[in-house]
Amino acid sequence: MRIIFAVFLIIIVYSCSGISEQKKIALSSDIAHDCMISIPRDSIQTDLYSIGNIVLSDQFPPFNKSLDVCGIKLIARDDISDDFMINIAKTISEMFAINNNTDQLLQRQVIENMFRYKTIIPLFYGEDWAIASSEQQGWEQTNAANSMCDIIMEDIPNQVMEVVEHILHHITDIGLHFTLADNWGLDPSSELYRVTNLAIGSGNYNISQYSDISEVDVRNRIILQEYAYWIIYTSWDLRKKYGPVESEWSIMTREEFISKEPAAFELFQNTIPKILSCPSDSILNIFEL
């Protein structure tokens, strides 16, 4: 099984509780590609941008409904509201809006790669989600056949951050990794790897919270994944409005980010506006209601 429950739980605990005392660790060159399939499918859908309909299906056990948008498939059980699924899909669609900065060919390559590598995002209700023993085989089947790098939980604190962060984990780990490997690849030769080490060295990115992840290669992938999220989220200047107040990342605003981590901001500025847009307050505020 590529995705381990313990890894999810460690990330959830620390993202919700802030930083605690942990042993010192470093980012090394051994990086797992554990959350993505290695062989993509050949076919491509003709209309990858539109938001599909919620479909009832047993194709992704233990989940029984799904929704497609921009190369990503959202999967859920009945305890997840249809409105929540639709609003996540709208958020993804806004991220892939086409505007004057968009490189449409590059953007489509990112979306196509997420589709080809079978990107799915499981949705769970509340922080106490669990997979029952009777569902374990289905979960492992779904996990093994698809690229799944995180989950999204409904009805939890910091709901906007929960949604934006875990959408971005899939876009960066899969879409950007396979499309812009030199820039955003989960590899020691990428610019993402270089600027992550710079942020660790400056003290702005405290990775000690990940010391409980015993698999070093998985831990390194998560360190890169989380910093990729912080680069984009901070450049979009969402943290001051939507949180979190405390985290492993010390920088609060875009202006501070530009000043303190200029190389990471340059990575963002040279690539992300060509592909992604910050979702609007009107869609993000829905998750605050």
C-alpha cells in the first residue's frame, strides 16, 4: 500500500496543533514518489476543464460517489454533502481559470498529467474519519490504482486552508511534478528542492515536526510537498485572512515572503501565474459559513 495511514495522521495532528518539540532532521536526496502511480494511462478526455456531475459508482471503494474537474476526481461517501463536493470542484476550476497570464498549452499539460496519472482526492467528514476493517481492502485497491497524495476533510477548523492546501498538494505532487520537473519536481535536482533547503536553512521553514515519519524517503517527499504549498499559498497572500496563525512556516504575508525568501518567490513568479490563479474570496468564503 503506497499511502500509509500513520503519515496522514501525523500531518493532520501537527497541522491542527501547531509546532511541538521534535528531534532535528534534514532534507536529504532520498525522495519517495509513493503517492503517485508510475505508469500513466494513454487516453485523454477531450473536455477536462468542465465540472462534471456527481456520479454514484462502486469503482473507488469504499467511496460511492465521484465528481470530475480539471483532471482531478473527487471521491466521497454519503456522509459528505454534495454541496461540499461541488464547492471544492468550483475552487479547483477557479484555480485553473484562463486569464491574460495563462500559458494555455502549459496549463493544459498540467491538467492532462493529473488525468493521465489518475489523480483522486478522497473526502472525509470531520477529523475523526476512519476506514473500517471491512473497508480496508477496498481502500487499498483504490489507493494502489490511483495517485492520491492527501485527503480533504469537511466541517473542520481552518476549512479554507484545508481545502486549498490539499488541492495544491495534488496539483504540485502530480501535475507540476510531471510537467515542470526541473522547477517543481519531487527530486533533488529541482528548483523546489533547492529553495526548500534555503528556507530550512534560514529558519523560516521548521521541518522538525515531520521527524515522526520514520520512512525517510516519504518524509522528504512530504517536506517538499508542504513547502510547495506554502510557496503558492503565501504568494497568493491568503494566510493573514484564512490562517493558520501557527505552523511550521513562519512567514505570514506575500510582502514578507518576497523579502525573506526571494528565490522561492521567483520560482512561483516564473511558473505559477502561467498555470494557476488564486481562487476568489467569493468561493473561499463559502467554506467559512
